[in-house]
Amino acid sequence: MKKIIYSLTLSLLVFATGCEDSLLDLSNPGQLGTADFIVDDTTADQAVVGIYSAFQNTNIGGAVPIQVTGLYADELTHTGSFPTYTEYNVNNISATGNTNNTNIWGSFYAGIFRANSVIAALDALVEGEVSDAVKSASIAEARALRAYFYFYLVQTYGGVPVPEGLVTQEGSAAGNVARSSESEVYAYIQADIDAALGSLNDNGLYRFSNDAARVLKAKVHMALGEYAAAQTTLEPLIGSYSLVDDYADLFVPGTNSEAIFKLNYSTDDSNALAFYFYPSAEGGRRETAPTASLVESFEAGDARLGLIRDPEDGTARILTKYSDVATGTDQPNIYRYADVLLMYAELLARNNDAAASDYINEVRSRANVGDVALTSGNFVDLIGQERLLELYGEGHRWFDVKRLGLAQEVIESKGISYNDNRLLWPIPQTEINANESITQADQNPGY
């Protein structure tokens, strides 16, 4: 077997402010564990689980992306003391000093390199060491996860490096690889998803299933304006799931009829979600809170407002979708059926299909609010609003705002002047300094 070195137990590094060296150096075998880890079906699956360990990092599946994108849009406001969070709230991120931006970039690439390592190790196996079925499913799962990571990066930074085949960072988080164009990154993502679909095992709620891959594929199509393809992709899911009766039940650990893909946290890998939403009196630090504009957007009687608590002491409101302040074991929804229904409603409305109203109203009915008529003329406002009210605090808002062309309206609603440079975040300066294939000229405009 070809020796492929990678780690299943690596704890993601905490990146230092202003670090000029590698954001994540994985070239030392002593750091990583052992070579030749995959020797049978069991260890192949354990290798894939190692990618989920990276996914569970606070900077990927935990509090940070949910909060900073919420601050960058209009669903959250900064109520704490993190100076980096203030930059997101005012839509002015520093390329040189924002450690959250640096950590997000590096953590997503750590996930990508884990996926690369698993794929490379499985491809190098001698026939018979791992069964064909397990090998195929494991590679598919690694590719689906890699596609998810790249989709976040390309939406956030535009074109990014695609270190295909590399399993160590070699001096920079992106492996000393030059930026690819946005179209090249999207093509790579679509190739990964298409290769994964049909080969994934449907191993439950906490693993990337075929349905989760379909949701990801549809989101990619919608980001690219490929609406007919997105609609076709979602059709197998319509009617295959059902909304839970009580909105609050969506945020209780465990399975339910609406969940498509969730992250499972233990006390060993806190997501810090509740910690950053709850006040110090309840064990947290309340770095962010729901905006007044979000709260005022709910109609009278909307059940979804029940997960925003208004303290009697006059302090900032508390988002209570996540409640485990002490250990951070809430299970955030990556994909759920209400999200799919609203995507499908939008796609139908773009074709002026009257059935679009049925799908948005299915979501609204659960919230105890009245029906709306969705058309090709009003879907941007109605879908944008409904997705905000249904999915607040789950990491969707900023990407919805960008895709629906609402970025200028949303940013200016906060009293901030808008320019198109705000649509992308800066490549961390630490990456430019460490990556031999990226120069200052490659930085996104305006930074």
C-alpha cells in the first residue's frame, strides 16, 4: 500500500494573530498520527469520520460562521466585546487583523485536506484490502464533504485555490496553490457532487446522504442561476420528508421528520453556539443578539418568534435555538426540509407556477401565519423574508441576500454605504504572505 499520511485525531490549530508562517502545517507525521491507517472496511469508515471531526470545528460547523455571516447581513447585531465581530457588523473586514476570517479560511482548508487525504489513501489501496462497496461509498462521502467546504469558500471569497490531490498544506493553508477562478471552483464542486451522488450510503442523519448531496447540488445550481437544474435536483425530496409540528422541536438533539443533515457534537467538541448567544448570567458571553429589524419582521402570532427571548431587564434579546451553554452539544441543522420547500417554492415562482404558493404556505402554516400568493413578480421579497424568518440563526441569511440581489438593500438598511467589494471577504493576509503562489495583486478588490 502506498504510504499516505493523514490524521483522524488532529485538533485544529488556533491561529495566532499576525502569524506569517503556515496557517496549518500538516507535514510532520508526528503531528498527524500514523501512515497506512486504512487497512480494512472499519478503518476506511473511521477515516471518513475524521473529516467530520474537522467539520465540527467551531469555525466550520459551529458558532463562528453562523454568527459572522449573521452580523454581516441583518439578522444579528454585535453585543459583545470581540473587535473582529464589530468588523462583520459594519461590513468592513480587515485582511490583516481579523482572526475570525483567518481561522475560517484555515479551518475549511483543514477539512479539504482531510478529505483529500482519505481519497488519496483509498485510491492507493491494493485490491481487496477494503471492499469495493465501502471504498466507493467512502470516496463519495469524502468528495461530498469536500464539495461542501469549497462551496462555502467560493461563496465567501470568490475564486480560491483548489489543491487537488495534495494531502499536506506545505507552507500555507491552501498548499501553495494559486487561486482558481470562480467558474473553475464551481466546476470542481459540481464534479465532486455528481461523482458522489448514487454512491453515498444513507447512514443516518449525521452523515452526508444522497439527499444531503441533492440539497447541496441544488444550492450550487441556484447560486449559478441554473434554476431548471436545481428544480429537477430537488424533486425527489419533495414529499419524502415532512415538517415537524412544533418549530422548537427542530432544535432538540436527535432525529425528526424534517431533518436531512445535522452535525452531532459531544462534550469533547463544543460548537459554542449557545455560549455566544446567551448572557454571562446564564454561563455565556452574548457576543451577538437578534436585530430589532428581525424581531419586527415577524407577524403577530408567528410561532418562530418564540425562540427569541426578550429579557425583562432590558438587555439584548437572546436567540434560543441553541441551549447547551455549558458543553456546546447542540446539533445544528445543516439542511432541513423547510429550507428545501422554500428553495422549491422560489424555483416554481421563477416560472410563475401557481403551485409555488403551496410550498411557501406549507412552511408558513406551521408557523401559524396566513397564506401568501407567490409570483414571479414578488418572489424575491417574499422568499427573502420567509427564509429569514424560518432560518434565522442557522447560517443562511448572508448567502440568501447575495443570491437574491438584496445585498445593497440589506447593508444600507444598517446605515452603511454599499459597494460591490463588500460581496466578498478578503483573503487573509497571512495566507498571501505564506502562499508562494498568491500575491497582493490576487487579493479581492477593496482590501
